[in-house]
Amino acid sequence: MQIFLIILGILLINLTIIGHEWGHYFFAKSFGIKVNEFALGMGPTVFKVKKGETVFSLRALPLGGFCAMEGEDETSNDPRAFETKKPWQKIIVVAMGAIINLILGVLITFIVLSQSSHFASRTISKFDESAISVQYGLQAGDEILKVNNTPIFTFKDIVFEFSVNKDSQFDIKVKRNGEIIDLKDVKFNKVEGQNGKSVAKLDFYVRPIEKTFFSLISQTFLDTVSTIQTVWLGMVGLITGRISFKEMSGPIGIASAIGQATSEGLKISFLAALNGLLSLVAMITINLGVFNLLPLPALDGGRLVFLFFELITRKKISSKYEGWIHALGFLLFILLMIIISYSDIMRLLGRG
């Protein structure tokens, strides 16, 4: 059963990649742009078939995919080339890959949450008997708005902040009886986390939110926003050193996470394992969408920077120079994936 779930997880992750590239493909064709190849993966071609003017291929390396449009990275005399289209059309084509990922994330989140009998709020209901946070001002009925200046949309945001905090001491903004109160240096007990490091232990429970159609829609939206924020904070944390580079995962790490999620879920039930897998896929597809919108070379966000420059100034940067910039970015991206994959392998061997 676990093998089935692992295979399903890999297929679903590939579906998020296909969805991303399909977003580019669909709108490119809608605007009359010639698409030369639609590929899943990178590297040498394993399988390909040509339909119409487009080659659909499967590549050897499971590292994303691409939708190669005529005149996207080079000068082309073809009247249907990407570079001949209006800036706003090109912006839509480039942006829709990431947008499709975010939409998929919302849909998967809705599917998972629709099976819940209730949702976790951000309002404290009671404390553990050993709770020490009450000594620093927290009270039952407090609605948590911010933790260390991080907005709290759902209970998941609280869990994230506790998982990355190193000293188990927090500044917490709460809403109490309609009044906003700032609590400084609220302390919690420490426990050993899954990675062997000490982390702060939540010593309170939160009130449940009754499941209705409107609360399901609201919670789906808030959960998606929470996931986007978690992805963004993770990236910022890597830059600032708050989160270790070793905690990043590539394809190998993701496969390991799928195995772990299904294994833990099956201890409860098949449905729990499936929902755990879907939650992980939702996180990955939202991560893919947010990451691709970053203004970095070789990413969709990097291309959007050039396109918005063209839209605002009415001047186009040479496709040749832009292509060089994206090619350099792509090489750096491949180098990053090699380093991350090495870290994944060392972690699996117990050396990282």
C-alpha cells in the first residue's frame, strides 16, 4: 500500500510540473505563439512524439520541465515568434505557469480540508498543566495575531514559528476582549525535535472552528496564504541564516519526504496517509509557484522583470543578451540542485 502511495505522490508532483508548463503552453497557443517543444524533465530525451508543430518529450533527469516557444530566447523571423507579441500577452504567458501551480495548491488544499470535521483556529482555549507561557501573560481566549512579527493566518503559522525559533522565546501580539496587546519575551519549555535539535513546545490548545461551507472556503484561502508565507519565510530564512541550507530538499529529499509522510499516515489509516500526501503535494506546488515568481535569471520571475521593463519603457532588451543572462542563471540553478541532491543523499545516509 505504501508503494502505491509513493508512486501516486511522484505522479502528483509530476502533475504539478505538467500543470505549470501547460499554463505556458495553453496561453502561448491562445495568443498564436508557436511552441516547438513541451518537455517533462531535463537532459537527454527518453521519449518523444510530435503532434502538429510541437514535440512532446520525456527527458532523463526529473528536474522540472519546459515549454520551448519560438523566439523566446533568440531572435526569430517567424511571425508567430514569442518576441513578436505584445508585452502584456508575453507577461500572461510567462506568469500563467506559476499561477496554475497556485490554483492547483488551492484545489488540493480544498480537497484535504473538506474532509475535516472542524478546523484549528488561532484562539487559545486552554493550557497544559505544565504550561509556563501563562506566567508571561498569555491567557485563554487570546487570539494570536503575530508571533515575532510574523502574521498568523492559521494554526500552521504558529507551528512554523515554533519549529524555526532557536531560543523558545517569542514576542506575541494578541487580541484580547477587543484590545490589541503586545506580549514581550514569552517563554516556553523546550523539547527535542525530529532533527535532534531543541525546539519550543506549544503548551496550549486552540479552539475549533465549526465546519460550514463558508468556513471551508475561508479556511482554504487562509491555509493557502499561510503556505505561501511559509515558503517565502523559508527562502528568507535561508538567506538570513535562520534556516540551515542543509534543510533544503531536492528531488531525492522530496521522494524521501513522500515515503515518510505515507509511512506515518498509514499508522493511522489509508485516508490519513493519502491526505498527508496531498498536503505535501499542495505545499510543493505552491512552493513551485512562489519560487518561479522570484525575480531571478532562468525563472519566470526573471523573465517577467524584462517584460515589465519592456511594458513600461516601450524598449526591448536584446533577446541574445537576455538569453545569456537566463542561461547563466540556469547553470547556477543546476549547480544548486547538485549541491542540494548531495545534501539529500548525505542526510539519507545519516551524515548530514
